[in-house]
Amino acid sequence: MNQKSLLSVRNIHKTYDGDGFKVQALKDVSFGLAEGELVAIMGTSGSGKSTLLNIISSLDTPSSGTIELKGKVMDNIFVEPHATHYRRENIGFVFQSFHLLNDLSVEENMAIPLILQGASEAEIQHKVQDMLTLLGLASWRKKRPVQLSGGQQQRVAIGRALITNPPLLLADEPTGNLDYNTSKEILEALVEMRGAFNQSMIIVTHDPNVAVYADRVLFFHDGQIVDQYESSGERKMDPILNIFKKMMELSA
Ligand SMILES: Nc1ncnc2c1ncn2[C@@H]1O[C@H](COP(=O)(O)OP(=O)(O)OP(=O)(O)O)[C@@H](O)[C@H]1O
């Protein structure tokens, strides 16, 4: 795998300070992500996983700390219009509930990010065609999302997320609404996309069956990274049972 660094999350703190409450959602979180690396984030409920994804994607502002992309500190991404530009250029999103537009066809859904980027009609046609083929959706191109199975809808969402070749894919519980076999199919599609585009990915998941596909699993608890498993290097990725055990330990 290419080990060039893509993302550095450095010393991120996030405190929500409201009327009569203060929540430290993230406490000094740091980690790196290489090009082509797939990192899974697991952790107890309320441990800060969504807050972290929101900060990496500039939807939320850290209290302190920095986000570096390709060696450059992204110091203006938390203010508009830079935030929208940063997201459009750098980040693809996949959500648990697909977030497809039901009034549009499969191919129109996939084309949306290209239209927002101002791509030409020829480029849109060419890229959508390639992505439909890659994801095995070519014969479904004219259908509406509601006419598709959950797994097919999530594949459309993956295609839409990656159609502009963003350096980073963020997936928040991408298999949360899917059964075991369909989840496996979606993970295999994501792994295939990684192969096709050397795609870096961060996947938040509660499911150890998903986490085992990752190169690295970061475990969050109470706003901090408390442990990690790696599939290579010193500490081998433990089998699925050990990921379960770790999660049970954190939830105790
Ligand atoms: N906008 C907000 N205002 C105040 N507190 C918030 C806000 N968003 C998140 N929090 C708090 O920050 C902490 C971390 O929340 P976060 O949603 O990041 O956790 P999570 O690990 O994604 O949880 P889950 O697995 O249940 O989705 C929680 O205590 C949560 O209540």
C-alpha cells in the first residue's frame, strides 16, 4: 500500500458549551490516515465519533487542534465559503440512511456532485457510466432509488460519494440499515473502490464484522482514542472475537 500521508488529525479538542451544560466531546484526539488506508472507528455511544467526522468534514468547529490534508494545515475550512469548497473538493460522504433523492433516477443521483462542480455534459455522462459499471448498477440507471434494494441504494450512494474522486471518503454506519449479507456486499464494494482509486476511507461502525475489513481500528471512549488494532505492523488485527471483547470492555 502507498503509505503517503493524506490526513493528520492533531490534538483535537471539542467542548460543547451551552446554557448550563459543558460536554467535552473530544479530548486531545490525534491520528493519521495514509493514502489508500481504510480506518474504522468504533466506540461506545457518545464517545465522540460523529463529532470527529463532523470536524474532519468542517461541519463542526474544533475548540482547538488542527486538521492537515496532504501536509497542509486546513486553517480556514471552518468558515464559509471555504468550508463548502473544502467539502466539495475533498470529501465524499456515505450515510446509514443513504440520503438519495427519490425524485431523481440512479444516474441523476450519481451526477449531482459533478453538476455542482460545473462538469461538462460529456464528462458527466462518461464518469457516471464508468461508476455505474464499476458498481454493477448499469441496468438500474433509469430506476428511482425506491425501486432498489437497500444494498443497491447504498451502492448508488457510494458511487455518488466517489464520482468526483475526493481524496477522503467518510462513512457513518454505512451498513447500519442492512442485513449481514448485504453489509458484506457493501464492504466488499468499498474495498473494491479502494483498489480502483487508492481511496482513503474512515468508517464509523458499531459492527465488528465491518471493522475487520479495516487496516486499522481506532477505539473511542469518553472523547479519546483508548486503543487501536492494526492489520499490519507490530500489533496484528485480532480476530473478530477480540474486537467484540474490546467493545464489551469499553461498554462495561
Ligand atoms: N451539538 C451538540 N451540543 C451539545 N452536545 C453535543 C452536541 N453534539 C454532540 N454532543 C455530545 O458530545 C458527546 C459526543 O457525541 P457524538 O455524537 O460525537 O458521539 P458518538 O460516539 O457519535 O455517539 P453514537 O455512537 O451514539 O452516535 C455526547 O456526550 C453528546 O451528547
